[in-house]
Amino acid sequence: MEMRKPMEIYDLGSFVEMKKPHACTIKATGKKANHWEIVRMGADIKIRCSNCDHVVMMSRHDFERKMKKVLSQPEKG
């Protein structure tokens, strides 16, 4: 029987960290960027790199498999 990790809660506007960093580098540190904002949710999820604004779209299944953790939730107001 396959053990599943507990589902993390994310929503439109959440910032997430993926398992693999994006190819762009942060100028101040020289490290790879790994901070993404969720900009569209549905059957597919669209995320935007917070460093270079590159947009990636993937299925929800692929997103949940590739996401490492939720960094912050959007402000409720």
C-alpha cells in the first residue's frame, strides 16, 4: 500500500516551493530561484516565478507531486 503525504492547503495567491529550483538565478545571492506564486487554479495550475516572472502551467496531479511546501497563504480580507 502506497503512503501518501498529507495534502498541504494552497489557494490562489499562495507562494510555494517546488522540489526543483527554476533555472533563473537571484542576482544578490547567485542561487537558483525557488519561490513561485499560484496565479490560476482549476484542473490545471499555473505558477509564476517570483524572480523572473516566467509562467509554468501543469496538471494539478503533477503540481501536487512536484510541490515541496507552501511558503505563505494569501491575505484574507
